[in-house]
Amino acid sequence: MKIPVILLTTTFSYQNLLRIILKEQRSLILAILTTQLATITASFASVSKSIDI
């Protein structure tokens, strides 16, 4: 039962972080989200390649 707790804590902290960033700078949060999306896409692409092989 440790993993769900860690997940919840991480999600909660992440949401608070996003709120703080939103208050500070919208362009910054946009840049972070775009970077994350690119990273996720790249990870998904590499996973897909691994599965195809």
C-alpha cells in the first residue's frame, strides 16, 4: 500500500507546484507542460519501437 500513497503525495505536490507556477508565470507553466508532453511522446515512441522489435 506504499505505492498509492507515494503516488497521491506526488500528485498533490505536483498540483500545488502547478498552482504556484500558474500564479507566477503562465508562459513558464506552458513551457513545462510542452517539455513534459515532448518527453512523454519520446518515451512512448521508444516503448513502441521496443514492442515492435
